[in-house]
Amino acid sequence: STQSTWDILSVYFFFGISLVWNILLLLPLWCMARPIVGVVSDLDGTLLDAEPLYAKATRCVVERLGKQYTWELQKEVMGKPELVGAEIIVSALELPFTPEAYLKERDVHLVEFFRTVQPMPGCVEVFRHLKQNKKLPIAVATSSNSEYLSLKRENNADLFANIDAIVCGDDPRLKAGKPAPDIFIQAAAEIGIDPKQCIAFEDAPSGVQAAVAAGMRVVAMPNPNLPAQMFLDLGAEVVIRSWSEFDLSLFDLQ
């Protein structure tokens, strides 16, 4: 009968609605539980204690002109491509030269500083575990230019021994820098891993945005002056203040 048909259709309808609802409820848990088979990390400020060196080199340039490189301005620049950061600094401080000229002068100081750059405490041990014990391929996605890499490697062989691929901000294959996801997608491709199966480590808001946009599970390790909630709001799963706080078991990497 017509009534029976409607009764059957109603049952199927409500069953379908219930099924879709349960899938939507479980989808975040499925995303959180997907296995990690690759690692992509930022470099400066995450693996290497380089951010203070960038700030020091910038101050060498701007203070002779009577300008101040404040923390507020440093936050705006952090994690962004070299030229973008230079444009922000030159504009904000009204410097009497182009962004390109600013970078050239800054780099005179930076080259010397990079010879002394040290790894962030604890990162070498974590990456050695991920590489040697968990057998995970590891890539670096850094906004800094490739010309600095050899200087950063000089005293950090133990760290770079665990890294399989490096994509720099001046890579011509990248259409846009962080917060666009391009560099993280390219870094994952370099190690042959789907970005959605990678864990990403970042210290900058723009970097967290980029890694999240690439579909990665993100651990943020920001400057202590930046609030943890900012990074959670951007999509980071975990916020730590040092490598010693990183709980491998949260990602089944113990």
C-alpha cells in the first residue's frame, strides 16, 4: 500500500540521515588518526636557532639609520619569504633603499652569524629517532634562500645527516611562499609522501597556515612571546615550547 511504501521510505531516509551524521562525527577522528609516514619541518627557529641571528643582522642595518626593529615588526616578518619580509621591513621603517638593497646589506652580517648557528636543543635526538628508529623520510621546507644552506650545515652535520630533502624559498618551482601551501607540498613530493600522511613542525604562524593548508598534521613550536592559542586556532594539533616537550606517542611515533 501507499502507506507501507512511505513507511519504508521513511525508514531508509532516517537511516541515511543517521549514517551521514555519524560519518561527519567520525571524520575528524579519522583525520587525527591517519598514520604518519613522512616528516616535513621548517628550518630557522624550528630546527636551527637562527631567528635571533636574523633579528641581530637586521638591527645592524636599521639602527645605524636611527630605526628600531621591534618585536611587533619581527612577528610580521617571521616565517615569510626573504623578499616579502624585506618589503615589510623597508616599508614599515621607511628605509632609504629598496628591499633588494636592504637584503644585500643585511646579508653581509648574516653570513658571519650563520657560521655559529646551533640546533634547537633536543631536535637532533628527535630527528635521529624518527629517521633511524622509525625509518621515516624527512624533508625541510624553509623560506630562507638556498645560498645560506652551506653556512648552516657547517657546524650542524648531526642534524642534516637525518634530512633527505630540502626545499628553499627561492625554489623556482614554488608559485607562492608561506602561508601558501606550495613549499610543504613540494617538500612532501621530494620524499615521495602524500602531504596528508606527513607530520609538520613549524615555529611561525605563516608556516603553520601553510602546513595545515597542505593537509599535514602540524606541531607548532613558537617563540615564547607568542600565545599558544594563536597556533591552535590556525590548525596546529599540538603546541610545544621546546623539543623536550614533544610527546612522540601522540602521533604513534614512540
